[in-house]
Amino acid sequence: MGYQEAFRDIVMNPFREDEEINQEVNQYLVAYQQSGTEYSSFDHYIRMKILGYARTPCQTRALALLYSYTYMPMHLDGNKKVIEREYSTFFNPYIYQKPSNVVMIDVGCGPMTACMALADFQQGLPAKRRLELDYLGCDIHSYMTDIALNFSTKKNQDDLFGDHFRACYPDIKNPHWIEQLDCPVKDGGTLVFYFSYFWEQGGVTEEVGKWVDCVKRISLQARTEDTFIVYLNRDLGGSNSAYTEFKQRIRERPDTLEVIASEKCNHKYQSWSGLEEWLTQGIYLKARPKKKTDLHYEILRVDWKHYENAGTDTPILSLR
């Protein structure tokens, strides 16, 4: 089962087959139909009114699936763009050339989009160069990690990830999982903190200190040869204050962070339309013409030795 088939099976089919999800989404459909001409389509209504441009907390299964339907294709293409652009400078030497010795912590993993992008990209690589990656996706919303786990189940893994891909997930319902995390990186390994479309989410501005501590503590615990932060998001024109504050607070000294890449570019992304027809008539989605969007990404090398005597901002980490 490849990505498109898995997307239909895991994201789209529950809208019609799960009674609870179907009932909630049909309530949104009725509200849209009563809203007049304010919204151009049901998809537009979902994106603006229900999801609040991806800032609404996904506190039900239906909302998590609507988020995945709306944003996963765009975020997947954004991640693939970064992988393609920085393959020779970062992904190849520090990830693909270190088999069985890479841990990636995907903060705010959502439906596992960044992991899916890596898996999709490596389909074009020789089998012997497929990743053996310890991937830890975390998201405060358990309905999101449920979708991610569905994508990583064995029946999907063979086609999506290949035989050499490992995925593991901390128990997000345990508020202190980060303190119990065992980073199995051997000497010479790589630790990657992956922030993909994370710093724009609602509520993260108040939790910058938590993620500063997260990077410091895990970096000191793992003590890898190479530790990196990967950031990508829509280009907000320098206004992403949460990420800017995070970067300032993570830098103990001027040389704590080394910039491997910092680029602004645009990329084409795929999106879908036809959720209303899928709900009411069983007519599957249509691919929209690809659109362009601006993207800002950075790859930073972290010198974790600067944290050894620096302390942390808060005494206990919590993801709740």
C-alpha cells in the first residue's frame, strides 16, 4: 500500500465509514450550507472556519482527520522540497550515510508528515541505502498520533517505508515521557530535532521554554557526534516570533549554533477538493492544479557541550 492508497484508507474513508466522525463532519456541512456566500466551497469553510488556518486544537478524531485532509499534502510537499534541496549538504552525509545510527524527534508530528516525506523520498534510492531510522513523533493531540500510528502499521510499512525503516512513538498520554526517553544513538551518531510547521501553531508561544529545555536535556543525554535542529514553515516574513525566541534562548554562546542552511524559496504543492461530494455522493477527491507557496527553512548544528554547565529554564518537562 503506497502513500495515496494509505491516505484514502486512513484519512478519507473514516469520513464515510465511521458514524461518529461522519455525524460531526455533516454538522459542519449543514452549517456551511446555511452560511450563504461567505465561503467559496466546503473545503474553504473547513480551512477557515473550522480549522482556523491550522490553529484550532484537534481535540476530536474528526478534526484531526480534517486537518490531515487539508494540510498533509501541502506539508508533505514542503518537507520533500527541503530534503531535495539539502540532500547533499545535510540529509545524505548526516542521515543516509549513518545507517542504524540516527534518532529523529519530530516535534508536533501531526499525522507523521515529515516521516512520510523521508519515506517517499527514499523510494528512489537503492534498497541498500534505505534508512534504518529511530523516529519519535510527538504531538499533544492523541488523535493526531493515532493517525500517525495508522500510517506506520506493518501492512502499510512495506510500500511506504521499506523493510529497513523503524518508527516508534512515545506515549503522549504520559506527561513526563521526555524524561524517560532513551536515545539509542551510538558513537558517531546523529540526533535531529525536527520542527516542521510547528512554530506557527496556536499555543506554542507560551511553551518556548519547554522546548528549549527539551533540546538541552536530550542533547546532553544523547551526547551524539552531531546534533541538529531542522525548522521549516511557511515564510512569515520574519514574523515568526516563537521560533525567533526559541533560537535566541537555545544559543548559550554565539558559537552554540552553526547555520548549515537558511533559505527562503517557493515550492509547488498538491491539494485536493471535493470533500462535500465525498461525504454526500461517494465521489472521490479531485486533485487541484498545483499551487505555489513561500517556504522558509533552516538547518542548525547544535554544540550541546555548551549546555553542560548552563542549567535549564524549568525544573520539569511536561507535554500536557
